[in-house]
Amino acid sequence: MTAERYEIAVFPGDGTGPEVVREGLKVLGALAEGDRARWRATEHPGGGQYYLAHGREWEPEGEAAARSADAILLGAVGWPGATLPNGDLAGRALVLGLREGLDLYANVRPCKLYPGVLHRISGEYREVWAPRNVDLVIVRENTEDLYTPARGRLRRAGATEVAIDTRVITQKGTERIVRYAFELARARPRGAPEDGAKRVTCVDKANVLEGCRFFRETFDRIGTEYPEVERDYAYVDAFTQWLVRNPEHYNVVVAPNMMGDIVTDLAAVLQGGMGFAAGGNIGERHAMFEPVHGSAPKHAGHDRVNPFATFFAIEQMLRWIGTTRADPMLGALADRLERAVARTLKEGHARTYDQGGRASTSEVGDRVAEAVRGAAR
Ligand code: IPM
Ligand code: MN
């Protein structure tokens, strides 16, 4: 069999995005050593800073590359003062635009705590949750809910009188995200840390909101097709407490877009903070992977932010390519990357400022690249 070469369209973006992407590409390069190159990563400009300099969010070539690539890797977008004429974030084309344009309907955010990772609670660094108790995935609907363009302002004589966001929950959107969650629970090798159960928890506000009632009905209907997967329910407000108190109960969680956006940031605290949180924006044919911490303008240019989220985004990307293209080699490389990351974290010598350490972004990248080479031997 002749191995394919996969095209990866890379958008470093704004602020600290290029710094973490640089380390990600370093690690990706180390993974490819000693092997025929299985991918080609091509960088493209874009984002808020690019908009300020060039008057457009990205180039037509970048947009075309995103469409034709086997996978997309995004650093981060957003820069102070970079706003489109309509008030939207400049750079949104690379995040919300790709989610809409490529119909990346599943926002898949794994939340796993690795040994050696600390939590910053009340300003102190501690081990709060036992690593074996945090291993869940939040599957967030990524194309509708409050994120649809069904919004606007009623202005009279230039003054806003009413601002409206409409919450849109569709049958198609709900069915496919719920199905994604059940398929994932079925495929994951391990169930919930608490009891090993394959479980999908539906997070909503079905006690009040009509869209959530519909979301939950759909969850129940689709869920009956997966008898081996337990159906579990949580109102979003209660879920926030339970997640913090008993993360071991959760395996796969599914939520509508806006609630999913909020609870995934909370979940990131369980895994050590936003510096470790990665997400895949996944559709039928396309997918974009990103560290979810954002561009962090105040840290930009200091080589100090935590690049682990980008390594996890790359791991997730390799697994996705491997699965969708039926190429087990990519899954094996993702395993190797995960082992290298886990080993580096456990040793505790690669701690950036957010972990109470002094390591720089590039030092952490060097260590993980070295560990990747070690894992190959
Ligand atoms: C995320 C982010 C985005 C979102 C922003 C940057 C538009 O918070 O990916 O979670 O709201 O989805
Ligand atoms: Mn968010």
C-alpha cells in the first residue's frame, strides 16, 4: 500500500497562536523523523492582526487551502482593536466562519488529567483531582443555538432600543450531535472512571427551555439505538457542581452550543487549566483542531504560554485523520505523541508559568520533541 501524504492547513493566527503553533510543528516534525513524511503542513496568514495590517481576515489561498486540506490546525484568533465594520471579531472567519462554512458541527473537547499536572485554585498550585478520575469528552453542538446569525438590533435614530439573539435548535443539528456522542461513547475503549460504564450525559435546561426539551427528546430517541450506552441527564446548572465534585461519573457529555461553550471552560480547570484544553471542530468531510485558550494578547511575544493544548490538538488531529482515512499508522503516531506528552508531564520539569513553573514555551516544545524521539526508540 502506498501511504498517502496528508495536507495540513495551518493558521497560526494572532497573539500567542504563532508561538504555540511553532512548538506544535516542532513536535510534529519530530514525529515524522525516520519515516516517510506522512503529511505536509503549510502555514497561512490570517486573523485580527492580519486584518489590521491588510484590511482582510485572510487570503483567498488560505481559505481555499482550508477547504482542500485533509485537516486544519488553528492557533488562535483575536486582537485588541481588531474589529470588523459590523462589530464582529476580526478573525472570526477562521473560527466561526470555518465552523459554518465547512459545517464542522461537532466541537469535541477531551478533558483528561495527566499525572504531574497541577491545578491553580485560589492562586495556589495543588493536586486537586486524582488523575484517574478525570477522563471525559464534552461534545458540543457547533453550528446553531445562540450562534446562528438570527440576531440583530432594533435601532431608532441611531440608538439601540432592542438587541436580540435567537436560539435556534434544529432536528438535523440535534440528531447528528447526539449521534456523534453515542458513537463516541461506543468507540471509546474505557467508560466512566467511576464504574467503567459507557455513558452519555445530556446537559441542558429542559426544565425551562423549549429547545432543550426538544434536544432531550431527540437524545432519548437516538439513544435507544445504543442499548449498551447508558443515558444520563443533568440540568446545566446542577451539572457545573457535579462536574467539579464527581468528574469520575462522566464519560461522554453532549450539550447545545452555548451551554457547551461555558461548561467546556469549566471542565478545562479539571485538566489543569486552559493551557491543556484542545478541541476538534469536526464535520463529515472537514475538521479543524485548535488549542482553545485563545490568543492571550498580554502574553504574546514572551515565549511563556503553555503549548500542551496545541500538542493535544495535534494528537486529536492525527487520530481523526487516521480514523477517517483508515490509516492506522496515524493512530500509532498519535499514541506515540500522547506517551511522550504524558511522560514529560509526569517528570514535572516542563512547567510553564500557569503551572507555577519557569519553563518557556520553546523549552517545553524542545522537551516534548525529545520525548517523541525517545518514544520512537
Ligand atoms: C471557543 C471560543 C469561541 C466560541 C469564540 C472565540 C468565538 O470561546 O471556541 O470556545 O465561542 O465558540
Ligand atoms: Mn469558549
